[in-house]
Amino acid sequence: MEAGSDGDVCAKWSETLRVYHTTSCELENELQSRHDLGLSEFEVLLNLSKCCGQSGGKAKMKDLEAAMYLSQSALSRTVTRLERAGLVTRAACDFDRRANFLMLTPAGKERFEAAAPTHRSVLIKHFG
Amino acid sequence: MEAGSDGDVCAKWSETLRVYHTTSCELENELQSRHDLGLSEFEVLLNLSKCCGQSGGKAKMKDLEAAMYLSQSALSRTVTRLERAGLVTRAACDFDRRANFLMLTPAGKERFEAAAPTHRSVLIKHFG
DNA sequence: TGACATCCAATGCGCGTGCATGTAAGTTCT
DNA sequence: AGAACTTACATGCACGCGCATTGGATGTCA
């Protein structure tokens, strides 16, 4: 057995835990209080805005699910919240009527662009 | 502004997210299915067993709270679950009757020692 | 000593999550 | 075409979490 791998993994996990909790809590609080967005809601907007450049701003639920650490049901509800808030629209897919296309609305794009600097500055504070 | 600090923080956060989610999910599942313990329950046992060597196996709620990434209320309920399961006992503190001392029961010690290798092996798998 | 602030832990409450299931749409095989 | 299977998404449900509040114990100051 290799010496050191034992105690070290625990310390590494501890450190990961610390970084994750402090960062995600601060992200959550800042995004919520300043932009009325939860962290996973912001991350959906982030992924959608990435798709914007590539595929005309459309994304399938399944693709989003694969890109995020969120269960299918949680994603579905998160999108429902965003839709209710008018930040995102669901559109049926012509070729597969089971699937949904998601698009940022103008309001969604605006909200995301307002929130992105907040998100970025928290990350820089913790990782910069 | 320093070049690189921008895109990098996002990638670092992404990586932290990935490691945290994959590891904590696997810990949660393994501990739950093999030892009927949630991750935060295990972590309470872990902290208590650390105290065991130092202060006779007693720990105050406040000290645990400081050592863990859990709110006061969440910790209180986690300890309640552990107490119901017979793994931990609450004992009043003679000097400050607001505070509680916590102790591992023999069953708690046994359960922890059974679960610790599972915990360790998951960590080694992800960090080793 | 009496009034007031502080502290510890428990609890009511709302929320977001994952798991299991339901429903509708597409696919495959004969 | 029809039956059996698979896939995409929504929903019922139980659970753990954080926030705010409560109740009881301690400390402080006049």
C-alpha cells in the first residue's frame, strides 16, 4: 500500500466540501437577493445562453440534463419556474413531439446578463 | 486585469461541482444502502469519534456545528435521527444547562466502524 | 435583586431534490 | 398494421435543508 493515500483523501474531501459549501452558499445568496434567481435556475440560463451562439438559442431538455448535475425531475421543475417567471419558453419539437426545445426569452437574456457578473465575481473571489 | 483568471474560475468551479456531486452521490448511496446512514449522519458520527480520543467521547452541539457544513437546525434534526436509531445519546451539561453533550453509544461506535471503510474506499476511488 | 440582552437547542414552515410512476410519442419486430 | 418496448417529460410523494421563531438558561448592569 502506498503511504499517504489514506489520510490525504480525507483531507482532500474535506477541502472540496469546504470550497463547495462556501462558494455555493454565497452564489445562492447573492443570486437570490440581487437577481431573484436560484443557483440551479442561473445555471439553466447559463447553459441556454451557451447554446444561443451554437444552435440558435434552442436546447433540448435531455441535453441540458446531461450538462447539469440535476435529476430529470428537478430540471423539469426548475424550467417550469423559469417559464412562470417569463425567462424561458418551451416549444414543441417538430420532429419528436415528446421532446421540448427551450429558448431564452428577451427578459431571460436580460436577467442572465445582469446576473452573470455577480456569478463571475463570486467565483473570482473564491478561485481567483 | 490579469488574463486567464476569467475563463479559469468558471472551469475550476465546474470541476469542483463535478467532483462534489459525483463523490457525494456515491457516498450517500453506498452509506445508505450498506449501512442505513445518510452522509450527514455519517459525518456526525465521524466527528464524534474524533472527539472520542480527545475529550472522552463527548462533544457539544455548538462544536459539531462549527466543524460541519450544516445549519444549527439541520444538525439538531440529524442528531435526533441518530438518537432515535440508538447510535448517539444526548446528555445535559452540568455547567451550562442550555448545552447538550453528545456521545456515541456502543451501537453507534460499531455502526461507524462498519461504515468507515465504505466511506474511505469511495474517497480513495475519487481522490486516490 | 430586577430588567434586559445574549446564547443554546428545538420546532414550524416553505422549498428544492431524488425516486418512483404516469402519460404520451416514437421505435422495433413479426 | 399490431403488440411490446423504449424514450421524453411531468407529477405524486417523502425527505432533508435553511430561515425564522420560540422557550428556557446564562450573563450583565444598574
